[in-house]
Amino acid sequence: MGKVHGSLARAGKVKSQTPKVEKQEKAKTPKGRAHKREIYTRRFVNITLTPGGKRKDECEPNRLNRMNITEGGALSR
């Protein structure tokens, strides 16, 4: 077998080239109940409809519906 990924002499090259940026201070994220509340408001209350739509978390039922329609009602593979 031939060499696949190059020599280990160049390992870490990109990381050493990138400039070091200090971490910025940011507000703490809510935990527990408050976090669940924030997620709920983000998903269901503040819905902004974009022209292209939005990718859903669960796309499996849509795929099954498309298969069902294209195969003439048969849900077999």
C-alpha cells in the first residue's frame, strides 16, 4: 500500500499558523428549566417565516411521504 495522508513532519501546521485570539467574556447560558423555556420560545413563539422555509429537526416522515407518493402508494423498497 502506498502512503495515504502525507508525512507526520507537517502535523499541526495549520494550528501553529493561525493567530491566537483570546476568549471573549459572554453572558452565562441558562440551565435547567430556564434553558428549556428559552428553547421553547426560540422554536415555537418567535417563529420568523423565511421564503425558502426552514429545515425541520425530523425530516424522516417527509421522506417516507415522498417515497409513498412516487412509488404509487406502495411503501416497499
